[in-house]
Amino acid sequence: MSGVGPGRPHGSKWSGRPAGGSGLGAADPVVHVSASTSRRLGALLAGALVAGLVGLGVPAVWTHRSATGHLYPASQAEAVPHLPVALVLGAGLDGRGGPSPFLAARLDVAHDLYTRGVTRVLLLSGSRRGATYDEPAVMREWLLARGVPAADLVTDGEGHDTYASCYRAQHVYGVESMLVVSQAYHLPRALAICRHLGLAAVGVGDETMRVFESTWRGGELREYPANVKAVWDVFVRRHPAQLADDPPDPAVREALARHAD
């Protein structure tokens, strides 16, 4: 065991005592930190903490300001502006291959908006990873089972993150204005991305999943580092790697054209 004995002067660098009681063996080194060094370390740690708070806080302010005035709770669907397309963002599958509770809640919101006539085409964006994991296909089956016609459902299996989903809605599917459906804590970031890409986007947020308090709170906390990534993605205009292989897809425009006939 090492320690600082009483009466040792500040600023001494190393001292030690024999190991064990025999006086034999190597001495245990003991580090002594001077008061001035302690103050410098304290200042560095305080500076790092402030920098970290600023680094997380500024992107959070940016996302929330970008979304201000464009957010609606799903419980007030009657107030949501009518837009022809709704982008429904994925939220994972459960252990049986169905939508996770958070994803099912998003699909509930999308279904309600569609049946009210607030939107006409649902763009279902999520991850497709081989034959065993196809998030948009599961979303599509869920909505088909609840009466939404296949002609009004478009799936995008390359929406591997929020930025990719928004970017592809614009650059692959040709969407210019849309609703975005997700949980309420996620929407400020999604809308900030969409609006800074040039999309006229309005968010409709599910809040029913607040019943899963710890999961909801974890989602809120994850938004802080995710906001940092969103700022980077938007300002460097990240080009999703998979986009190079995807030509423009007319599926959304064709679905909208059927409504115009």
C-alpha cells in the first residue's frame, strides 16, 4: 500500500518505503502532487467539462430552433397541415420479426394521418439487411393489414439513419414537402435535417411510448450526441454511400399521380 505520510513537503516527486516488514524488496513509489499542479488539473477538467457541455448544448439548441413552429403532437392530428407525403422513420423490429413497440406507435400515427386524409402516400424508410431483417417490408405488411392500399405505400430499405432517410426522400424519391412521423423526442433532429436540406417538412410526434419511461428517457439522452452528428452531416452535406448505386425512383410521384387522376 502506498500513501502520503504526515509532514511531507508539497512538491516532492517520489518517495517510498520498503515492501513488507523485512526491509527487503523494491520500494513502492508514491506520487505527490503540488497545490499548483492540482489547481492546473482542476482548471483543465473544468474547461473540458464546459467544452463538452457547449459541444452537446449548441447542436441541441440548433435542432430545436430549426424545428420550432413545425411540430405537432399526434393527439392533435386535426391541426396538422395536409401534405401529400408522410415519411415514416424506422425504429427497429422485435424478437419475433414484427415492429418494435416504438415502431408500431409510429405506424399507428401514420395510419391515423392517412385515414383522416391528412396525407396520401406513406414513404416507409428503414434498414434492409438481407432476407432476415427488412424493416420497411414489416412496416408495409403492418399497414396493409390495417387497410392501407399497397399503391399508397413506398418502401426505402436504405434509410439506415435519419439523415439518409431525409436525404433519400429528397434526392431519390423527389419529395419536396412532407410530414415526418417519429417519437416526439426524435422529431426536432429529423426536422432540422430535413429543413436544412431544403425540404418543407412538418413533424408529427408520438408520445404514447412515454409509458416506457426509462426507454423514452434514454432516447432523449441519445439525442444529444446524435445532434452533434446531425450538425456535421448537414453542414458537410454528407452523401450517403449507398446513394451512388440508386438512380431516382419514381414510386412516390407515381403514387401521387394516381390520386390526381
